[in-house]
Amino acid sequence: MSLRTDATHDDLLDATGLNCPEPVMMLHNKVRDLPAGGLLKVIATDPSTRRDIPKFCVFLGHELLEQAEEAGTYLYWIRKKVD
């Protein structure tokens, strides 16, 4: 993993076993509670998150620092926008 993904995250969202639209709905709620600039790690198993989570970040202005796939598990590191 890169240096960014080794960073300590401020919160974790485990959406394992959930299917669209649940992971993104949970992500929306989790990001809302995260402090500005906070780092969230997301774990998901739904392949549609590969499309949905990057679009979520672009639409709401959060930074998708990294995404990875490990044996059918999708990992995302998201930095909440500051403003």
C-alpha cells in the first residue's frame, strides 16, 4: 500500500455485505459526522462502489485519496472537504 493508505484514519465505515445504495447512504451519514479534513477508511464488498464512491466524492467535493481492491473487498480512503 502507499503511504497515504498507511495513514491513521479518523473513522472507519465497514459496509461489507451491503449492496447499492446502502454503502453510499451510510457513507453520506458517516462523512457528515467526520470533522473537516478528517480521513475516513471505507471497506465494501459491492462492486458498484467502484463507480459510486468516486462519483460521491466528486459531487460533494471530498478527496478520494486512494482506492484498492483486495480479494473482492474494495477499500477507499476519503478526506472530508475542509470548507
